[in-house]
Amino acid sequence: MNDTLVLLGFSTTPLELLGFVLSVATVVLTILRNHWGWFFAIVSSATYGVVFFDARLYGDAGLQGVFIAASIWGWWQWLRGAEGRPLPVTRLSQAGWIAALLGWAVGFVALSAFLKAYTDTDVPHMDGFLTAGSLVGQLLTAKKKIENWHTWIVVDILYVGLYIYKGLHLTAILYAVFVVLAVLGLRAWTHAARDVDMPVGEGAR
């Protein structure tokens, strides 16, 4: 499953290609707020865990295990997180913004230091920064916060450059697609939140 093949002029592997397809399905279902997206997230995370480990992106590889656990939790949150009912789309409070940014900063410092000291990765700081940001984005997605899309836009743009550098060209294309999908997701969830906030009986204008 990890033999090199050429697709549309890019070197890839069957495993990376499978992760590509599963990841696109995950994001599309997330935009549509379909809880089955979490199932695809679990399978794609397991697939990419192997791909990233082979590329010596150990932060990203370890992140996939966290993603699997977070996806199980997020699946439950979407179905039963609002006092036994499905979660609505909401926005972060000011305190939520501060907590998210602080968590990202602390995660970056801790993860990059760990990766530099205990692994042979050649990109400890970028790997640590994007791993921490991805964790924040995953948690915000699980809580159906609109700001998850802002996080993913920033993270995915930077990941495109990182994966080109690491020779994972198909995955770089995938993350470029993710940037576009994240923009669409931001628009779709913003409309969904507006509908939730709209007083009963007031129609769309």
C-alpha cells in the first residue's frame, strides 16, 4: 500500500491517495454538518498517521491518534452535546478566543521543543506550530464553533508549503483544496449560525 506511483505527474502512494479521498469526504460532510463526517475523519486520520510517520512528520503522525480520539468525542458532541440534543452552530466568546489562542501558543512551544529534542524531524517548529493549531481547530469543530474554519484556513495554507517541502505533493494539493473548502465552510456555518440566532417567526431576508 505504500509503493510509489505517479498520478497526474505527481509521486504518491496508494495510502496517501486513499487518505486524500477520505479527507475530502470528511470536510464536505463537515461543511454540511453531517455527523457521518466524523467516521470518515477517524479512517482518514488512521491512514494519514502512517503516511506522515513515513515522511518523518512525527508531530502530524502523533496528531492523527489525537484526531481519532477527538473525532469519537466530536461525533458524540454533535449528536448529544447540547443536553442530549444535537449541537447548534455557535460563535466563540471573547474568553473563548483568548483560550484558543493561548492554547495554540502553549501547544506550539511544548510540541516544538519535544519534537526538536526527541525526534529526527527537520521541521520541529513548523510541525509543532501546525500540530498545535490543528488540535485547536479539531476541538472547535467538535464544539461546532464557526471559528474552527478561521483556524483551518490559516493551518491549511501553511500546510501546503510544508508538504511541498516534504515531497508530499498530492497531500499539498489536498490541503490547497482544504483552504477552498474551509472558506465555503465558513460561509455555510455563518449562515447556519444566523438562522439559529434569528428570532422565531422571522424569515430570511
